[in-house]
Amino acid sequence: MALIEDFIAGRAPPELYQAYLTPLFEIWSDALIEACPPRGRALDVACGTGIVTRKIAAQRGVDSVVGIDIAPPMVEAAIAATDPESPIKYQVASADQIDFPDGHFQSVFCQQGLQFFPDKIAALNEAGRLLARGAKAAFAVWTSGSDGNPVFGAFEKIVAEELGADLVPFGPFSFGSKNQIEEVVANSGLRLIAMKKEERMARLPDPRTLVLFDLLFLGRPGADGTMHPLFDPSDSAKDEQIERIISKLSSTTEQYLEPDGDLLAPSTAYIIVLAKN
């Protein structure tokens, strides 16, 4: 069996996401909540499997939470992981087109989603439309791999060497410039209240798991604009190269290795708080 196929072991992408990204996302959930305590009706944009949504719902002063994501499998997984008695509802929706009236929410959150939105200004404007008067929106956006995310910075260098420089930066770290963020905000209908660069220690999977997980989702855009996976999970022809990538990442991240095999390394992101103009 091919390495990636064996790693997947029949699990769907949302299951893999939940299993390996929860610890990394939880630290930034905490940072968002600290920067902008939720209240009243709250919205979680690009909610994924509901990691942030559920944490928001547990905060004092929150009446209800809506989590939206563009991917139906993620929303289905979020629903399955959420107590049906909780004040959470999920919807499939794009970040720039959310079906609620103007001023409906007292809190809006988006953790590590802004960098993926095709039209970032439209997404910010939609968040602004949905904010009640005096309410705030909080976004977490990772800095670049070379600026405070050393494990992923090392991984990007290895991927560039082994598979092609066009594959980096990875999507999560592709919008990590302070100037980029400020420019997008300046062209939206929101104003910047606060922008803080924060470093937190993140628990990441062991190097083998990290490589197999990321390579599974790595791809190049085709002529039609859709992403074409770089690896066929059932094809073992590239297993030798994958093992080489794992070996390289293992050797370059030894300083972050924990006794249980996981990595404990710095993770850095901008925490951005916005309000209506």
C-alpha cells in the first residue's frame, strides 16, 4: 500500500483535519477570544469542523453562534461534532455572501480563513455588513513560514527543493505580510482597531504525519482553475521521494521534537480587530 493511502486509512478529509489541526487551531481560538471577547449573537466565518465555533459558544455572554463554511463536508463534520442542544447552527456559505440581515451579529470571528478567500475585500465588507453598531470582528492570519513559523518554513524549503518552488508559500502562510493585510483592510469598509503579531507555542504532529497530511492536500491549479492534487494517494511510485522529504524535515526540526514524537514549536500570527468605519 502506498504511503499516503496507508496514512489516510479510509478517513475523510474532515476527519484528518479534526485529528491533526485541532491543537494548532485551538491556540488561535484562544487568542481571538482574548482580543475580542464574544457576546450576543456571534458568527464564525470559515468554521471548518467547528473548533472555534464550539469554543465561542462556551463563553459567558454569548447567546448563539452561527458557523459558516464553503465546504459541505466540513459543515457536516462540524454538525456531527457539536451537541445538538448547544446554541450553535451551521450553514454552507461563502465568506462574501452570508444570508443574514445587516447588523445581525454582535461578534464576528475568522480564524486562519482570510488568506484563502478569493476576494478578501468582499469578505471583509460582508463581515462589516453583518456587524451591529459598535460591534467588532476579529481575524487570525498566520505570518509567513519564514517569519515565526519555523517548522512550516523548513517544510516549504524542502518542498521547493524536491517538488518545485511554485508550490510555496503554502496557502496558510501566503498572506502573512503586515503591509498586505493593512492594504486590504484600508480598501474595505472596515477600520483597523488593533493588529498584534503574536507568537504561541503550538503542538504539531510528528514530522512523518505532518508531511503525509500536507502532501495529501498539495496541488497545482489546472487550466480550468481547479486544484489538481500533486500525489495520487494509491500510487507508490513517489514513496521514495516522500520518505526523503520526511527524513529532511525530521532532521531540520529535531530541536522541536517532544518525547512523544510530536513537535512543539513557535507559531506566529497577526491578530486583527476591526470595526465599521
